Amino acid sequence: MKTKNLITIALLLAFCHIRAQNLQISKLTGDFYVYTTYNDYKGKPFPSNGLYLVTDQGVVIIDTPWDKSKFQPLLDSIEKKHHKKAILCIATHYHDDRTAGLAYFKSKGIKTYSSELTKKLCREHQEKEAEFTFKSDTVFTVGGYKIEAFYPGEGHTRDNIVVWFEKDRLLYGGCFVKSTETASLGNIADANLDAWGESLQKLYKKYPKPTYVIPGHLGWTSNKAVVHTVKLLRQHYKETHPEPERTRHQE
């Protein structure tokens, strides 16, 4: 009986831990917070990062939760913790780990934005769309913060953008950059592997020394994610383009 009770307690604790993982909010620096939600990827729960910024005018969210059951809990957590409402959301590309909550956020009076290309791709792939769009690199000013939306070129997708916060030298790379915790480029079904490296170089020249870099998935404690992504691309190229065997004549 004692063993059964211990097993039951262990299962309950494990269940509570899984539920707690469904929405995690961690302070990054100053008024910036990273939030993480989970969804199934290849049959296993996989984390997806987003960011929010607390300003005097309200809260700005970069990307939406991947798990649709966490749209409202995120908004509730923000209001409870900061006594402010979310007023703006920017999506960084068309995949549903970035856009799933756009329609819901709009229904709550939050202004939702994406690039024109992202909206076009959302429509083509039947993903949720932002209400408003911007055509080229754009700066939003909210509560004294400048929020730069920058398109470095194709990479993870045709439309991936990054978001830069100059004051704190914070780069939100989304899925365009890969966490130093991963040894894989992840989902490359819609990637332009030939252009990605050049796009990363363009990003590095634009923002050469970020203090913080937030990738779309997995750990975000390192600011080396851009360099790490370049290494992963080189590794992938070597694995998919093996050197031809030398013939005796060549030897």
C-alpha cells in the first residue's frame, strides 16, 4: 500500500510539472520577459519561445503562444503580474508557432502586425493572419522604446524577420536563429538553405554585438545563437554534400 501511495504521489507531481511547463514566464532584463509554451513536435512536447515588453503605454508581445490553450493564460498572467494590458503583437513569420494566437489577440483588442509577405503566406497556408502589415523594415515606438522589425533575408522561411531593441541591445531572432542547446537546424521544410548563411551575415553586420539573443525554440541564455546557426548551416552542408571519393588516378 505504501508503495502504491508513493507511485501515485510521483505521478501527480509529474503531472503537475508537465502542466507547469505549458506556460513559463522568465524575466530576461529590465522590462523584458521570455515566455515559453509547448506543443507536440514529432510526437513529443517541444518548447516555443516568445517575448514581451512592459511599457508605460501597455505590453508589447513578440509572437503568440504555440499552444492555443495558453492565449488567455498569457494575457491573464501579464495583467496580473504587471497590471497592464497587452496592446500590440508582432509576428515574425507565418508558421503557427508564431501566428496561432493572432486572431484571438485581435478579438481582445490587441493590434496585431506582420510583414506583408508573412500575411500573404499565412493566407496561402491557412494560418492565422495579423490585422495590420508593414511592407519594409519598420520601427514601432511604444512607451519610450524603439522596436525595430528587420528583414535580413530568407532563411528558416521566406518571410522571417527579427526584432531589435537598441536600448537593451536585445535581439529577438525567432526561428531565424537557433539555440546553442541544439545540434540541428530543426524544421527546414520551408527553409532556403542556400540563402540563410548570407542572411545571417547581413544580420550580424546590422547588429554585431547583441547582449541578448532569443531563439524561437529551446534555451536562450547565450548570446551566441547567430554564430551557432552559421555553424549548424556549415555542418548541414558537409553532411549533405560529402566529398567525392578520390580515385587511384587522382591519387
